[in-house]
Amino acid sequence: MRKSMKKILMMPALAIFLLTAGCGSGDSGLSGNTPGTTAVTINFGNTDAAANAGAVSATSTIPSAVVSIRITVSADDMVTVEEVVPVAGESSVSVTLDILNGPDRHIVLEAMTSSGVVLYRGETWLDLNGKSLTITIDLAATSSCRLYVDVNAGADDSDCSNPDTPCKTITYALTQTDGNEEICIDAGTYDSAAGETFPIALKQGASLNCRGDNHTTIITNSSTTDTIVGAPSASVEGCKISVTNVVSAIDDNGAVITVNDCFIDGGSDINGIYLSAGSTVSNSTITKFKVGEVGGTGIIVSSGSPSITGNTITGNSYGISILSGGTPTINNNVLSCNTIVDLLNNTTGSTINARSNRWDNSTPSEVSGTCNLGEDICNSNFGSVDYTGSTQAASPCP
């Protein structure tokens, strides 16, 4: 069931317990190889056998996405031994291997899906000489992904935890998590025609990781709602968000979120990103939020102290608009070719930190009061902007 699966997948490591039963005899230390082998019993999951034998009993059941365990034993003085153990549908499995005695026996355990994707991996080294040993191997997740989405190959009929059987929509995947999990989204177009419902409401700590190369995971929305709505500690990374006629592409919803490495473009829209908390927007492109010469804004800061760093904000009507309650930090961005003004400062008596940005002019043009078309900076309520370290953009607009 999904509830029990969540407990497994959110653990930092999946415990696998090994019980070694001695064959032959020997001292506690190695003084050359002891002839013969040692029987190594590996118990997966919650097994009474391990508890009855005096070993520590494993309390983790085998995740449903894991259908086999590959065990590899190697050393310089022995032939590598590999065994694949089927575990599909089992809550616990016990396997015994006879391993040649000697030093530095390298044991690797890999928990795999039906297509051979390794979800968990762990390893240890043993010195075997016939002396009984009890050890524990922790299998750590090989990926931070906990839910998988693929619009081209998925179906919304599972818990999304198996990369071999991904879900189809981001909307559905979010119903399969209580938050604090990473949702990995493959390349493709995610829109209402594909089954998405907007706004896509993130959950606390949830991370949307768009894995298509060069922003080929595309979230498209043409409804009159927000596209993505934030939640505390949530994040959006690597996505292309292409919108028309929406309220905003991303609204942090008053929660601290992270937006990184996204490409966000608009049509006849109001906002690219709407910020009202201490969120972070970094390494992203925000463009085409405009209607003729008026209208859209790349980023609106209504309140809070967000960090806006390393972005390219160009081709909008307004690049960044700071409302009276906002105190953002705006550093190392390209703020250029926004048709009305690159940075509109509506604060009163505040000095905005906008250092080390690239503008249309190496020394930004700045006016107070009435904004002129094409200015770099406009302080409409007679606040001020610290643009120390400013340089000219590579392709400035006149």
C-alpha cells in the first residue's frame, strides 16, 4: 500500500542484514587464508529467521518497485560470484552463499526494478576465515527521485514510485505524496490535453525535477489560472513553463520556494513569477511577458525579501516590478530589453540591492517619479536602487 511505501522510500537508507554462519574454525584474526568457505546468509526484509538466529531483525520490507536483488562478491584472489535473487511480491527473502575464505571480500548488493534500474545500492568488505560474523549493510537510494512522471509512457494508475511504470501527469503524482519527496519528470509536454489540472499545487517540501535535456520538459497552460502554486520549501527545477492568458506562471503563494534553471515564457500574460515571501529565483530565463508595449511583468515582488540571482530577464514589458512591501536582493542578472522599464521600484524610502547586474547601459539610466519608456530603472515613489558593479548587457537595447 502507498502509505507503507512512503515510510520506506523516505528513509535515508534501506537496511539489509547479513548473518554469517561459520564453516570450519579459526582465530579471531587472520594469519593467512583459512582453507574452505564461509556460508553467508543474507536476509532481506523483516524475517523471523534472522531474529531466531540471534541476528538483528530487519524491520524494512522490500519496496514494491524492487523485483530482484543482485549480489556480487569479488576479491583479488577469487573468481567473482554474482547471483540475482527474485523478490517481487515478497516482504522478506533469505539467501545463503558459500564464499571462499580470505581477506577483503567485497560484497555489493543492488536492488533493481524489472528493467534492471538500480534503485538501492550498498556494499561492504569482509575478512572471512571461518569465524562467525554478523554485519549490516545499508542500501542507499541511488537517486533522489521518489516519484516518476512520463507523459509519453506513463499512466495514472500506480503510486508513481517505480521508474519502469511512471505516472502520466504531475497533477496525479502530487496526489501520491504527502510532500518532502522529489518528483522526476521526463521530457514531453504537460498540458490540459495530457490530463494536467491547473493550477498545479505543490505540497510542502515537494520538488519538481524536470529531467528533459535543454528544457524539453514543458509545462503549458492557457487557462485563466496560475500555472504552479507554491508551498513551503517546495522547488521547481529544469522546467520550461510556457503560458498564455494566465494569472502567473509561478506564484510562491506566500511560501518560501526555490525556482532554479527554468525557462519561463509568456504571451498576453500578467506575471511570469509572483513573489510574496523570501523565495529564491536563480539561473532562469523569464521572457515575453508583454502585450504590445504594455502589460506583462517578468517578476513581481509584492512583499517579502526574495533572492533573484543569475537570471536573464528580457523581452517583457516590465522586467522586475517591486511593490511597496517588497525588499528583494537582485544580483548578477541580465536586466535588458524590457520595453517599458527593466526595474520598476515602487517602494518609498527603501534602497533596493541591485548590485552587479547587466543593463542596457553600463551606468543604468535612472528616473524618479514618472517613468519614461525604455529606462533601466524607475523609482516611481522616490525610493532608490543600489546598482554598484553594473555593466552593460551583451546585447543591449537602445
